[in-house]
Amino acid sequence: MKYIITGASGHLGSHIFNELIKLVPSSQVTAAVHTLSKAKDIADTGAKIVGIDFLQEKSLIEDFSNQDLLIYVPSKSHDSISRVTELENVLTAAKKSNVGHILAMGFIADQANNPFDLSAFYGYLPRRLASSKIPYTIVRNALYADPLVPYLPELVQRQNVIYPMKDQALSFISLRDSSKAFAKVAFDESLLKNGRIYTLTQDRNYTMTELAQVLSTVSGVKIGYQPVSLEEFAQIYNEGNEGHMLSSMYDAGQKGLLNEISDDFKLIMGHDAQKLTEFLQNSVK
């Protein structure tokens, strides 16, 4: 079986790559990366590396040629239309190069009434794959728990969680657990079922008061919950012009659209995902 992973040097893609080569020989894996200079560690494993450009159809067709499984991790962008365009290019190339199966990354913010800036893409993804005539499987992630680790010192300084979430809850999954499940689905043909959609979450979700209690336990400092407005949050965290995207995600959260819980991780891996408190305690130095 031949595998190709897009974004293999990126946030999630690099973790999936590292987990997949624990299950299959690296010679069976092609790492598609945007910047070849960032792929030295990948090259050292013996995997093939290709530069990927989602805007160049000919290049995509060459990259996808003779691949049994395309693990599609979307590139980072702040708007749905860019990702939809990218997906259409990927599907066109996948058809022309006869890709056998697509394993795609989804996100729980995919409801029709979700105000998150990228929800249109995540809602479009399963519908478009279903109409593509290419066998597909989707793995939907909850929010990554990992950003809480570098964010914790700021929360300690503020002495409060400030997410504009009202009384609603968020569900989480760690990058490590997500990538392990992705790799297992890619490797295990009994899990790689056409049309199957998995959702990866921990075994519970957290209101912001509950999240503050977890962060207090991990940090040893009392942290409360004092939410700011959506507008304030967008202004505070507008580095890289991401403010509106981030605030729109918490707008979805305060509407109860990011609190989903699933046992799919246990179905895939045979055990529960790592609990949030344990993950943070192991990650905070």
C-alpha cells in the first residue's frame, strides 16, 4: 500500500507521518510538503518527499500518481473559500491520478448554523467527498488541547479564562491522540470504510468554569472565569489577522456547537483518549 500525506511537515500532518511510519515502512509513504527545506527530518526516515502546490493541477496529478491512500490535511487559511478551492483542486487531481481512497481531516464545527469562519468548508467537505465518486473516510477533530500549554502562563497572569463561551462547554483532543487515530485508520482496512466519519474527542467536555478548575490544578494557581466579549477577544488575539476567525469559533462555542463527545477514539484505538488534566500535567514543565 502506498500512502501520501499532504502538509506532512505541518501541525497535524507531521504527527500523522511520524505515527504512520511506526505502522508501515517509510518507503511506502510520500510526504507532500509546502517547503522542502523544512523536510530534512522526514528525508532522514527514508520516506519520499515531494513539494506540493494546491494551485498547480499538473503537479498535484504527478504527486498523487500511483497512490493508494491520500491523507488530506488542509493547508492553513483563514477563510472557507480558499479551502474549498483547494479541495476542488485536490479532488480533480485525485480523480485524474486514480487515487484509491481519501482519508480527510474534518472538524466538529461543521453544522449548517455554525458561525465559525471555516465551518462552511468543514460542512462542504463530507458532502463534496460523498459526490466525488472517490472512496473516502473522514476523521473529525475536536479542538486541540495543545494550545492550552503555551497559553497557560498568560491565563495564570490574568488569573482568569477569558474565552467568550457563556455557560457552554468545549471538547478537546490532543494532537498526539489525533495523529495516532489517523494513522491507525489509514493502516487498518477494517477501519478505512468508504463513507465512514469518525469523531475524535476525549471522554468528556468542559464548561469554562470546569476548564478553569483543571488549569488551576495543573498550574497550582487559582484561575477563574471572566469572559470578555467576542469583539474584545478578536482585538486581543488579532496577531496574523486571526482575531475574527478565533472569535467566530468561540461564537460557535457559546451556541453549544463545539461540545460534541464521541467514543470513536476508543473504537479505533481500543482505549480512551488521554484525559485533559493528565495531558496538561504531562505537557507543562
